[in-house]
Amino acid sequence: MITVHLDGERLEIKEGSTLGSIIPNHSPECSIAVIRPSTQEQSKTGNLAISTTAGEVTIEISGASEEFLKSPDIVEKLTLHWTDRYATAFGPFPSAIQPKRTARIYERGDVILGCGGYEPARSYLIFSKVHHSADHGADERGGVFAKVVSGRGVLDRWTTGDRITKIEPVISWADTSRSFTTTDLGLVVEDGMRIATRVKVIAQGYTPEQITTEASDSVEHMLLGLKGGRFHVSRVTSTHILDSRLTGTSDIEREFRHPRREGTVTVRTSGQLAGGIYIYRDDVPSSPVHDVVGQVIHGIELVKLAKENDILKVSVQPQRIDLLGLPLKKAIEIATAERISLHIDKEEGERIVVSQDPGNTLDVLKDRSVTVTTAPLDKVIDITLDDERAPVSCDIFRRITGLKQHDTGMIPVFFKFDDVVLFRSAVPAGSKINPENTPTGEVPAAALAITNDSRKASGFVGVRLSANKEFGPTSEPFEGTNILGSVIDTEKLKKVKEKENVYIREVQR
């Protein structure tokens, strides 16, 4: 038998086992991080991981006063001694502190070495929960020796009976020449290997006990980008990896700026790569064009070892709550499971959710309430899109209809004549609709198309209910027509009226 560590868990397996045998349900498209034993030449990062009965926090050491934490029996003495709205103290334990009888200003996340009654034999490890002024029996410098850099939500969860269970340095690998990512499930596992199969992220502002919405819009963008459980690595640098699938988004709010620590997840809010999702491999300063939207809580090895074009399995807490496009019965089931009050406009007949308020997951979870607008099923038109032949045009179509963000979109009817229905919606600024998938010979009935930039009516969307050998679905010549896909519910389309908003739902072929 040999021993490996799989996603942080110690596992004993037979010698000669393969990756596929120990993770049989792992998707073959997703990369796995493998750290061979001989590569574990380790260097300290200057951070400490502190495990408690209420969760884990990571602190960044900023002074030399942390030597007391290296005492072999210190953890046994770190039981929660007192807590209030300002701070939480663990201890007591002896230290060499020289207390100064002076009040100091502390910020949320400051980690302080202080003492009770100005007696060093009764020292405490103190975590500041809010901005406050106090005399914690610290030394002349105020006793702050570290800052909490992840797990700040845990500070608000500590209560009587909690204790610190483990303190250990956060380690990086100084030599990664034999550490790598792979999709080869036939790789033979070696004794002592460390294996990471997934990345777990917790959203900014989210804990099961408390939710804040300082980054609600940009968090929603991250949840949208990662809803398929995959992070597509399109760029790798020494400081970060990037998933650029949602770049080109221009409506992201600038919300939560903060230093980008190792494992921080951000969304870029402006520039050429606006909408891109970043995960940081190293510490860098905050940026005015990056919103902090989350923190990696597991799988940083995958982030550090990822290569360009790798696909990483990723999960985010919480899961996105997007009810658009769902049958009303399914929306009710989800709301019930999440303990959310669902307010519905109409319930008679078979209906589809076409809008929800609030639209962002964190807002819904904080209020525990959501209002939905529904439409009869016979008002929702199903379509298919041809990403293989018209990827750029389909992406633009999804953006103008809302299908990029939701399972149901909307587009207004501009004009209707004979067997043609024309739709018009604003095309995102800067979008170029170059000729793509232009028809030849004949356009089939029910084809869905968008006029490209070779014609004045660029951006018009149209459907022609019958086949035509001369003009496309937008009544333009073939060279001005980009075929997007087709409409399934043509009978419903015959009933639409000019200036009416049409709800559309994309289905897979």
C-alpha cells in the first residue's frame, strides 16, 4: 500500500494505482495538479493558516512578534476567552510582551498580541472585528503583528466554546520542475504524491451565516462565467491565470477594490479584457479596474500549476440563483429548497419565468425573497443557435437578447410582413458583425439570421417562415446575411405582433 493526499485528504491505495482508479468520476477534459514527493522543497510564504472550530483564517505576518506561536503547546491554550462586538481573544498563555498602558486604533482583521491586567503571563491572541480604539495590553507599537487575509467571515462566527485547533505555515513549492497538471487518467500514482482535482471558491460577501452585497453585481458576473463548473485558462502569467470567455462585457459595476492576494478572484471592469475572470497566484496591489469577487479556499495548487488552455474544475459558494427560463414549477422547487419567499405574478396554466427581482444571487439570498414575472408557455419561442458555423454572430445575438446571462431572452418585434418577422435591438458598442456563415443556394424555412456590417441595416435580426433562393431571413441579399440558427416554434411566431416583446429560449440540438 502507498499513501497519497487527494484534495487534502490522506488516502491509502494499492501500489500501481492510476489517477483514474482513485477519481473514477473525474471529467477527462479537466486538468489535475500532481505534486511529486521529490518536488516538495518548501518555502514559507509569510502566512499562517489558523484552523478553528468555526472555520479557517489565513493571516499575513507583518512583524516579529509571532515567535510565541511557535511554542509546541501554544495551541492547547488557545480557547476563546472572551468576545464582544469589537474583538475576540484566545488564551491565556505566557509571553514576553512588555505592555504599554495606551489605547490604540485597530482595524478589522488586525491580529494583536495583548494581555490582561498588563500581566504577560496572561497574554491573549486577539482578532479585531471592527474599526475601534482600545487598550488591549499591547506593547508600545500596539501589538499588531499580522493581518487576516482570508476567512474574515469566521471572525463574526466565533462564540463561546470555540477554540483554535491548529496553526501551520502556508507553504509554496520552491521547485515545481516535476510538478505539473495533466488530463492523463492513466498516470500511475506514486507514494507521497499530492493531488488536487478541483478549485473551490467562496464569493465575496458570502458566508452561510451572513451575507453582504458590496460586490453583488460583479459576483453575479463571476457566477455566470463559472456556472458550468469550469475555468478555461486562456492566459497564464507569474501573478495570475485568466478565463477570458466573458471578455467584452461593458456593464460591470466598479464595486469592491482590495489588495489581490494569492487565491483572490477578480473581475476586470474596463479595458479590452473587461469581463475577464482572474485568479491570482501571487500577491499584487489593488487595481481600480478589478473588483474582488471571491477567494480560493481549496485547490490553489491547480491555480499555481495551470498551463494555458487547461480546463479546471471549479465550484463556487453560493450557487447562482437564476430562475429565468425555468418552468414555474421548477422555480418554486428551487425557492423552497433555498428557503426563499417567491412572489409570482400569475400561476394559472403552464408558465415560464421571464424576469426576476432582485436579479443578483447575493441580493436574493440576503433578502430571502424574490419576485418573478412569468409568461404563458405559448409565448416563449424555442430556438437553436449554430456556434460551430457562426460563433461571433451567435455571441452578439446572445448579448442583445439577454441569452448570454440567462436561459430566457427577449427581443422586440420591429416589422412583420408576408412570411418575414424582423427584430431590432441595440448591438453592443464596438461590436463588429463580419460576414459569417452566409447562405448559398437557398435559405431553409425557419432560419434565424442577423444582417452583417456589409449592409446599412446591420444588426437587424430576422426569421423567414418559408425557404427562399434570393433573400435571407432579414430580406437582405445572401452576402449581407449571417445565419445564426433556426426557430423551432414557428407556429408561435406566426402569432406575434409588431412592437411586441418576444421571449426566446435557447435549446440544444
